[in-house]
Amino acid sequence: METVSEPISVTILDRVYQFACQPEERKALRQAAAYLDERMLSIKGEGRLMALERIAVMTALNLSDELLKMKTLEQHRKQNVDRRIRELADELEDALEGQLS
């Protein structure tokens, strides 16, 4: 049976936005909206008067930068794990060959 999207309201910078989402996605959407609100309030609170659009763009740029940095770190972590697995497999193969000789 197909689930029906349900309306949900979230508040970001004192503005209410309506979205439709699956019931199982409601919690994640609320958490994402709260995080976005927190980040936008932080930028707004830096003291400079800015239009909502500028605050949103600055927040999006900051979040994009963080995401790209996390992706780069994840790529390096994956490469290091893959390299270490290959090293361990080689060591295991050498040890087994040594026992068979």
C-alpha cells in the first residue's frame, strides 16, 4: 500500500513553511529545519542587517563547504582503509605461503 504525503509545517527565521512528506520522513525534516534555522540565526546574529535571501545563500554556501570537506575526508578515509586492507591481505598471504613452504 502506498503511503500518502502529509503536510508538515516548520519554522525557519520566524517564518512558517509548509511541506508535504511521507510520515516516516517527518522527524528528519523537522531536524533538518531546526538545524537550518539554527545556522541561519547564527549568520543573522553576526550583527549585519541582511535580507533573508542573502542569509539563505550564505548559509547554503557554508553548508556546501562543510559537505564538500566531509566528502573529501571520507574519500581519504576510504582510501586509507582500502590500502590497509590490501596490506593486511598481502601479509596474510605471505604468512600462509611461509607456512606451506
